Amino acid sequence: EPIEKEVNPHLLPGELLLCEASTVYKYVQEDGSNRGTYGKLVCTNFKISFLDDDSASDDNEPQFKNKIVGENDITLQCVDQIYGVYDEKKKLLTGQLRKYPEKLIIYCKDLRVFNFCLRYTKEEEVKRIVSGIVHHSQTPKLLKRLFLFSYASAAPNNTDGRNQTVMFETLEDWRDELERTKGNVKYKAVTTNEGYRSLEQIPCTEEFTYFSHLMNIFLQIWCWSCHNGAALLKMSTFPKEQDDSTSQMQKAFLDGIYKTISKPPYELLKMDDLSSSLPSLQDIQTAYTRFKQLFLIDNSTDFWATDVKWFSLLESTNWLEIIRRVLKKAIEVAECLEIQHTNVLLIEESATDLCCVISSLVQVMMDSYSRTKSGFQSLIQKEWVIGGHSFLDRCNHLHKSEKEEAPVFLLLLNCVWQLVQQYPPAFEFTETYLTVLSDSLYVPIFSTFFFNSQHQRDTNKVRVWYFVDAVGPFRFLTVWDWCVQFDPKALAFLNNPLYAEKPKPDRSQRKTARFKHQRQLSLPLTQAKPSTKRGFFREETDHLIKNILGKRIGKFINSSDEPPNSLREFYDSWHSKPVDYHGLLLPRIDGPEIKVWAQRYLRWIPEAQLHGGGTIATAAKILDLMEEVQSLQVKMDEEHSQAVSGDAHSVPMLRNSARLSSLFPFALLQRQSVKPALPTSTWKDLEDEDDLVKRDDEFVDLSGDML
Amino acid sequence: MASSSTSKYNSNSLENSSSKQNLKDGTNWEQNEEIPRLPGETRVTDKDVIYMCPFNGPVKGRVYITNYRLYLRSVENDPVVILNVPLGVISRIEKMGGASSRGENSYGLDITCKDMRNLRFALKQEGHSRRDIFEVLTKYAFPQSHSLPFFAFVNEEKFPENGWMVYNPMSEYRRQGLPNERWRVTFINEHYGLCDTYPSLLVVPYNATDDDLKKVAAFRSRNRIPVLSWIHPETQAVIMRCSQPLVGMSGKRNKDDERYLDIIREANGQISKLTIYDARPNVNAVANKATGGGYESEDAYPNAELSFLDIHNIHVMRESLKKLKDIVYPNVEESHWLSSLESTHWLEHIKLVLTGAIQVADKVSSGRSSVLVHCSDGWDRTAQLTSLAMLMLDSYYRTIEGFEVLVQKEWISFGHKFASRIGHGDKNHADTDRSPIFLQFIDCVWQMSKQFPTAFEFNEQFLITILDHLYSCRFGTFLYNSEFLREKEKVTDRTLSLWSLINSDKSKYTNAFYSKELNRALYPVASMRHLELWVNYYIRWNPRIRQQPNPVEQRYLELLALRDDYIRRLEELQITNNSKISNSSASSTSPSQMVSQVQTHF
């Protein structure tokens, strides 16, 4: 009897093997052919993992690798949907199974698609593994059963002290932030009921309070202050008429705050109810569900079949339109703060969903600190993690209720990506950073995205505390500790080599001050000018437009008929000037400018890869050149210090840029050949142009030539 | 650059107009002149007008018309609005409004341009200013309809480079390793006696005599016989081009043509079949039989494999571009952008053309089979397919000069009917012969350069410049339908080549990221997921969509400069250090004082 080579899964601290099945055949997604590899499929309390029987032969280690989640690992939270194939028919697997499928298709939330064939696996094992996977990844779960807790209790406390992210867990952090933005002139940080105790200690509203714990709700009102003093605020809507005393109390509290900020020195206040001015969470969820479906491609035929109607398919999902509307709203808010010097109060039922999206976006656009890595991470901490976004419910990590699910945080990342690709030098991080950040939403070893609120985290931390025999305090890991997931070589891909770093502080202060000054001066001027001009010309041309040319010309100069639109003015005027990568940044939002985040959504699709192409081709060239410049720098230093210079020093590391795939660093599959991808279905009827289609280029009767 | 409408906030290009300036299009602008002028350009008239700018509203200005351009300068200096339009781009001039309407500026003029925009002016009734300007414009924009020469024949510009020297068919074939023992150069068409739309020099199979060629010509539409476009250096498989066979309703056969195709098949030393790509949709190819055309039947050509590439005719392409203009000019469709874009089918056609070219290239490269490409006449879709396939297979054509050779060879010399497709100097704007086939080709090239940003020596500006001068009539390059006619008009003697302009200032058209790579096949992905609308061309008149200079490229150029600076300083240092060692005196400045450290992340 042949001895089966034992392949053991790599287990994390606290990770337990729950079930396994051998001789599972994993198809290579690449084509319709049945190529693939045999291996073992296992399910643990953390992940589903496929262990390739010949994994030992895998000698070309990928350059970019996640240390926690390997390429054949799917965390339980990353599983989106599981389908079983019965006699060539796909069926969604959810709860109890009566029959076991021949094939298992797992669609992941990071858009990978896995095809496992179970035909060669023992029946018993099939039963165990399929029901195990379905049970652990698709059925409701208790919070404390999240892997997060087993990991936190078993793993050593190895938090990295070098992390520069401001966590906003202490009053000091808030005070510093107020000071940084000069918001401390009008706002201050207070804490009233540190032990999350009760309602008796509601703060006196005579003093403005933005920081309070109220009924176990973390209450944050102030978000950010603009250089001109205008502040961005957010608040939940006043509770509907209810009789119970708690909501009365809450209402009184919120009323008090509202009164305070509507009075001097806060008088200019614009309220924006996001639940009415933006799509609902339901809309967002529906749009994203349709959108992601376009990228969960089963095979090549699927890819080309959807390619024919690609643009209308994209449009019908409405996802890009939602991104556009959110970006537009952020521009509106920025205009209020920047031009009208008006405080903006964002309102939403809980103030923890779209409020977070808009307030974060506005800060990314207006505050260049938020475009650095630590600044962006601090922003996420401030607005989302401490700000109380219900990650647990919105990601449906516990499979409790699909009604609560909505990709609100993904929406933010998608919007930020639009800015990153429009203005690459303005960001310290890359799109790869955003992509791995989005993937981290589903890795339950970090507490960051696995609680509904800070309060929930803290109470559960305490509760777990008693379960475990651990001695001394332990802390959950934070996702910002990127070393947990990536080694230094891979981390380099998160940093943008193009980032135009702020010049030295002493010089920059003068510069930015001057810039702001100019900006404030110039804007009222540009606003005033065109409007007078329009008035002057309208008289002269009015009759021409109206009487003679009518609608035809009206189409061409329609802007002059509209009332002066300060938002349009603001947008156009900003876009007509050269970009200051450290100043205000406005996204371009016209139709052709809103794009699909190709790296995140197309990265696993082999048909979509360009060999030696894509943005990675230019990025690699820049990295090469940078290394050369750096080695020259080193040489210079050596020359100066008169050290013995040898030629052996620092030969630039050569990247084989020409052979990189555009999917890099996510190229999971290397095509065997460089055969071009050929569309399999291209023909489409041009219904409305039938008469044209049938014609020939030029009508000439050639039959006469024959004689 | 054909022209630029300066946005109201970007207003400095003409602020100090008293000094001599070098404009973007290379025009010299002498002092004391109101408008830029090329040598040989003469002023005809000027008038006060109101320019109905679709983006900034009405603008009062003065319009100047020369024998080459329409130039408008706004009265107000802040912001100054400039229009600088070569008359060649004008496709149609219409009067709008008139005596029946009231008001002093009720006389309108609507000018439709070939480069995706319309210009509208309002003029005063007094002094027949509109009539004058209409007549002058019509005369100089459509010289062919008024027995006037193209501006190219009047142009007296001088360039350090001579673009007419770029393409020499003999040296291009030699570069490909031709002639060889299987392929020969024939002069049978020296006086265009065999085919008046082909070049004089052709490459044909060694085993086919000139007599054979004459017999084949009788069976091919307009005598456009199969000739060699490109040979693969390793597989020896070739790309051949021709027109459709004259099969007709009765399904005629021609032994000479059949034998000729077999000779071609055998010439690469492989025993595989000859692949014939008919660029047309199947139904159109069938329909062509009614007018005497058709395609190669399996019975007659048992050793050939025929596939149709489903690329539509010139009329479909023209309508598609018209629809595209509707959704991008003057305003970009606000809602439903994507489905509007899809309904134009423009990118879908691009996808089909690219897909066809990929198939041709792949067949020659990995299929090791020779390929014959034709459509109906072999001067539109065929030119697109052969030139794109050659661009994919031969890295030489991805250089600036190589691309010029490619255009010169596959398009200009092989008789793409530029005059008919563009309608140079011709007032008949509704001519159904007009079609944006060459624009579509350039768009495909742009899509490839977008997908492979380091593979092309030329940049986007190069492609836009080619398109601008496709219409401008400033150069002789794209004038007339065939080499035969160009020779008759002595175009190379009497006009300048566009490549003179470009090659005299190459750095402007060079892609900073270009990495030279030899003999690497480059296959774009012809998927809608990667195809994009070429915003910088089709929507370039809209100031709201105007692209900033590419920041990635700028940063790269900065780094290049920094590197060169370091190398220079290092060399200096090494020299001084060496002398210091000999002098044994030491006092050096600290390195950080000399060069600030490069600020980068890793």
C-alpha cells in the first residue's frame, strides 16, 4: 500500500483543525479544460485551506505573499457563497444538506473563485468536509466564537511599538488632533462617563461636547476643522417620537448640542441629511452585489460572453454611479467648508455609515495628512473604528442578518481609489495598499474590523479575559500592524514611489500659508467675473439664441441659462489650475473619469492580464530608476568621505519588468504560453443600422470588369 | 496641434504677445503681427464676431482668416480666448438665422469640424460681414472645389529633417531580409500599369512570374493582387494583402489565382494550410457576390482555411463616430455615460479590429502559417489589420521612425484612399466615401500603447499630431488616394512631409518610459474591460475633461534628471578627488550640502 505523503496545514496559534478530505481535485481556473491538482481540503476554525499534494515542488516563491492567508487559503469570513454542482447544475449551499455535490465552487469576498472536484474523495469525507465548510462559513455564529478570540488568547502579545497610527482611544489623541487642525479654538475633548456607566452623567450641554459615551453609544460630533476654522461635524438624527425615558433623554441631549452649535461662535451651519441626499444602504448593497457578480467569472466563455455587453452591464449595477454621487457630495461639503466658510453638520440615523464615508472623503480631499499612510490609518481609526461603524453587521461576519449587510467601508475605499488613480503623487500609499486593506476586512485576527463599536470591543475583551488562563493583559492585534501579514519585501508594494513628499517643514509652512492666502483671494474674484460678463453678453445674444437658433444652439451654451452654480464654479475653477498635491484635491467626476478598480476586481481573471503591460510596467521602471539614483547617492557619499570606492557596491536590483503581468502583485496564475486571449463571442447585431450594415464600402459593380 | 481654445482660467499663453514666440505648432510669430503665420501663409480677411463658446459662453473677438487657418482672439484679455484652427479640419460651413430675425447679432455661422467639434459665430448684419466671411472660408477651406491648390503646395516652411526620406520601400524590405530565395521584388507595377492603387515596388513569391501576376490581377478586384506585407524572421510565415476575388454569382474560378495562392502557401517551407482572413462579416462577403466579388471557396482553394473577422464597412464606422460625437460634444453625457458609450458601438468596432489583428499576428507567429488578408478592395479594413498585426509582431514599428514607415507603407503606398475618406479640401461633406478608418487605426494603436505603456517609443502627442495633420493639409503626407496620383502631382517635390515636423523635434513625441525590446510579440487584450475611450483625443476641447500632464511621467523625468545630475557630479568629484590625492590637500563640503537627498520610500 502506497504511503500517502502527509501534508499538514499550517496552523496559527489558537487554530484548530475541524475536518478534512483527501484526494480533492482543484481545477486551475484558467480555462475550460480540466487541468488541476490533487490535494487535501481542510477546514479549521479560521480558514478553508487546500493543501497541494506536490506543494513541496513549489520552488518559485511569489514576491508578494500574505503570511497569514496563503493563495489557497480562504478565511471563513472571506467566503461569500458556496455552490454545489449536481449533474452539471449549480445549487447554492446554505444550511442542512441532504445530498452531497460532486463539485464545490467557493466564491470569495475578495473575488477569488475556487473549483473543487470531490468525485475522487471518499463519501464519508465529502459529507464531513462539505457540511463542515457550509456550517462554519455560512451559518450564524456567536461573536465569541470568532477566531479573533482564540487567536488573541493563544498568540503572544507581539504588538509593534513602531506603529505611527493614532488610535484615538485616549483623550490625548483627540486633543492632539484638535490641536493639529486648530479645531481647539472652538471645540474641546471631554470624557464624562469613562466606565460606560450610565445616563446620570450626561454632560452639561452648555459646553460643547463632541466626545461622550451615551447609552453605550460612542458619541463623536466633531470630525475635522478646516484651515479657515470651518468644522466638519456629524451627528445621528433626533430619535423619532418615542415614549420611553431613555430616548427622551437622548433627544434632549442631542437637542442641546444642536442648539449649541447653531449659536455663536458656530453660527454658520449647514445641515446635510445624508439619508435623504445619498443612496440608501439597501441601494448600496444591491448595487455592490450586482457589481461583484460581474467579476466572479467561472471560465473563459463566461468572460467573453459578458464582454459584449460590458458597459451596459456595469451601468446596470449602479455601483459606479453611487461612487460618483458620493464623490460629488464630498465636493459639495468641501466647497461649503473651503469657500463658504460654513460649518457642515452631516446627519444620518446612526451617523456611523454614510457620515463616515463622507467625512473621511472630505478629509482625504482637504487634509494632505490623510493621504499619508499613517494619516489615512488614523483617519480610519477616528471616523470608523472609534467612530462606531458597525463592521460586524455591515460585513455580516457572524451571518446574523443579511438585512444589515452593506459594503459601506468598501465604498469608501472605492472612492479613495478614484482619487489615488487620478492623482498618484498625492498619496503615500498605493492602490495595492487599498486592495490589501480591503482584503483585511475578512481576516479575523485583527480586532479593527470585527466589532460594531469600541464599546462592544472593550466589553468583550473583558469577558474573554475571564475565559482565558492568560496572565497579564493581552491586546487584540490591529490591522495597521502590516508586518503581521507581510514581510518587508512585500510591504514595499504598499508604498508609493511617486509620492511627492512634503518639502522640509520650515519651507513648507511659508509656502502653504502663502498658497492658502492666494487661494482665498482668488476665488471670490473668479466667482464674480464670469457672472457679470454673462449678464453683459446675454442681452446681445439672447435673441439670437432664442429666436433663431432655438434649441440647437441652446444645447451649446446651456450653461449661461442656468443660475450661477457655485459648486460648478468651484469645481471648474479648481480643475483649471495646476494641482498642488499637498493642497485641496477634488476628484474628477464626469462619466469617463469614474473607473473600475481593476486591480481589486480583475486581479484573479487570467483573461484580463496583460503580459508586460499595465501600470505595473511603468511602476517597475520608476523603481529601477530610483534604485539607481539611490546607489548613485551612496557612491557620492563615499566619494565625499574619500572612502575606498569599489565597483562592487550596490548594483541596482533588476526587475524583469517586461515579463511582469499586469495583475502583479496578485498574479496567482502564470499562463503557460503567451498566446493572446481571443474573444470567443464578439458578434453583435447592429439592429438599428441594418441598411448600413448590408452595404458595401463603395458600390461598384465588379462583374463588368470580368468581360 | 490644430488649435486650442484657452479656458478662461488658463489664460497666460498670449499675455506677452509683444515678444517673438514659438507656438506649440512650430509656427513662428513675428513681432508686430496680430496672428501667428507660417511661411507662405497670407492673410485674407478679418472681422469682429461673437464666438459662441460652448463651455464659457459668448466671447467677443476678432477672427482672422488666412489661406491656412482661422484664428480668433477675444477682445477681452482676461481671460483671453484663442482659437487656432487649420481650415483643413473644416468639413461643413452653414449659415444660421438671417434677415427674418431681429437683432444686430442674429447672423450665425456654424462650422462643423472633422476633429470632433463645432465652431459657432454670431456676426453683425451691417456690411455683409457674414456673407464675406462665409465666402472666404468656403473658398479656402475647400480649395479643391474652387480650383485652388492645397496649402501644402504653398507652404514655405523649412525643417532640418526631411521626412520624405523616412520611407524607402527597398530598404524596408531589406530590413525584413527580402528579397530572399523564396521572395522577389518585382517592378511590374513601375508605371502603375498592373494596378494603379498599388505602389510601384512589390514583393511576390519567387516562383510566380510577372506573367502569372498579370493573370491573377484579372481575378482580383481592382487588380489588387496578393503581395507581401511582412515576413516573420523565424517562421518565414508571411502576411499578404490583396482585394477580394472576383467570384461573382456564378462562382467563377481562376486557375492562376488558385495556383498563386498555393505558391504563397508553400513559400514558407511549412506544409500547413494558408489562412485567409476575410475582414468582412460573412453575410457581406456573400452579398458581394451579387456585384461580382466574393470570397475564396473551399472547393477552389482546398489548401486554404478561410475565416471572417466580422469587421463592418466604412458607413457603419462613420455613423458610429457621429454617435460618439453626439455624446461627448459639446457636453459629456451626464447620466448613463456607459450605456451611451456602448450604444455608439465605437469601442466595439475597435475591439473587433484588434481581435482580427491579434488573430492574424498569432497565426503568423505561433501558428507558423502564412496569412492572406483582404476585405472588399483591400485598402481600408485590410490596411488596419495588416498594419496592426505588424505592430504587434515587429518592435521596429513601435519606434517613431518605424511607425512612420508603417503608415507610409501599409496605408499611404498601398492606396488607402485618404483623399476620399477624409475629403481634403472638398466641400461635399455628405460624401459617403468619407469614413474615419485611419482614425480608428490610430485609436487601436493608442489602446495598445495604453495597455503597454513601455513598449512604444512614441507618446500620445505623436498620435494626436498625426491625426491633426491628417486634416490640416499643411503637409503633403496624406494628400491624394494613391502613390500614382501623388507622383503625378509631384507631392514629394512640391510639399513637405509631416515626418519633417515630427523628426525635427523628436523629444516632444518621445515616450519617457520606452524600453527597447527586440522581437517581442505584443498582444493587447481586446476586452471591453481594458478598452477605454480616448478622452485626450475625443474630448480634448472640453476644459472640464482636460487632462493634467501625466504626473507619473513628470516624476520619472525628474528622476532621470536627478540621475544625470548625480552622474555628472560624481564624475566631477572623481576628477577633483584624484587631483586632491595628488595634492594631498583635503577640504571637502559635506555631501548633503551639495545635493538634497532623494526623498523616496521603499
